[in-house]
Amino acid sequence: MKKIFLIGCFLLVGLTAQAQSKEWLSKSWQIDVEAMRAVLQTRLTEDTNYANLAEGDRLLALQTALQKIEGIKVVYQADGSYTSETSKGLKKGTWKADFEAQKVTVVLEDKNQIFDIVQLTANQLVLRTDKGMLLYFKPLS
């Protein structure tokens, strides 16, 4: 009897954590430009063209990259619908998450994008792309 109770408690905790994760994910997010600064800086330094630039030009390249991502917004609706707003416009699709595997799959224009969920709290979403790039989001205010 004690064993069944413990199993039931673990299942309840697991289901509660999944429900909370879905609740946290199911909202509007915007790219966290300040958190992305270090990510973009690292990506730029790996580019040989960037490394050969003068210091002022490297700073300008970083600022340009930050400005490009500044307006990125994504919305994960509780019903499984998804929207993404970038400088290229608004795209609509669907999403589903596997919180046990820490993955979220977004389907846009019949293409699956699978992201690792690195961190998910009420105040931060960090995803890893299939190419290993981290994407930092904060709730849309």
C-alpha cells in the first residue's frame, strides 16, 4: 500500500511539473537581446571575416546583429498554435512539447524545428537549436 502511494505521489508530481511547464511555455515571449549579446559575440568571433575586421567594424557588426534580432517575438498558445514575428514577417504554425525529453517541436510551413529546452521558468525560456545555438527569451511585457 505504501509503495502504491509513493508511486501515485511521483506520478502526481510529474504531472504537476508538466502542467506547470506547459503553463510557463504557453505565452508570448520576446528575444532577450542582452542575454543574446554573448551568444552573438561568440558566433561572430568564430567567423574569420569578423576576426579580420577593425575593432570599430566588429562593434558595428555586433550592434547590427543585435538590432536584427531585437524585434523577435514568439507565441506558444495553450491550444498548440504558434506564431513567430521576425524582421521577415509573421509566420503561423503549431507546436508540441515533450517536457520529459525537454524538447519542443515547432512546425512552420510544413518544416519541423526541434529545440532542446535548456531552461524554462515563468521568467525565462532558453532553447538550443539543432546547430547548438542558444536562444534566450523573456516574457513579452
